[in-house]
Amino acid sequence: MYIIISYDISDNKRRTKIHKVLSSYGQWMQFSVFECSLTATQYVKLRNRLNKLINPEEDSIRFYFLCQHCEQKVERIGGVQVRDDTVFIV
């Protein structure tokens, strides 16, 4: 599944922890936005890890699920080059 994750974390220390966790699951695209291609199991693990780090009264994390067809319609102008995670086994 292809997921856009955005977050609004008020505390610098928590925001840094959230950023580090998300960096291990996807690609940082903008200040509070990550693009992730995850399996269902990876998504559950990620969501659980993030849930343990936030303060639900102050923080917000949003998950936007895009279908494969929608993923191919994403357009970018400038910014970070998208990382190619294609694996080739020879």
C-alpha cells in the first residue's frame, strides 16, 4: 500500500523521534510529510510505534492511502528526488 503520512507535532523532542521512525519506513518529502510503500504488517507496526510516541491531546498524525493507480498520478515539481527501492536479484 502507498501511504502519504503527515504530522503536526508540537514538541521538538517528540517530533524528532517521529521523524526518525518514519525515516526507517519511507522517504521524507517535505517538512512534515513522508511517502511510504508498506505491507499491511509494516503499516500496523509503524502505526503502533507512532501511537506510543505522540501526545494525543497535542499531536496529530494523518495517513492518506493512495491506490496504485493514484500513486502513478502523483506529480512533483522540484524538491527531493524520489528514491528507487526496486530490488533486483541476479
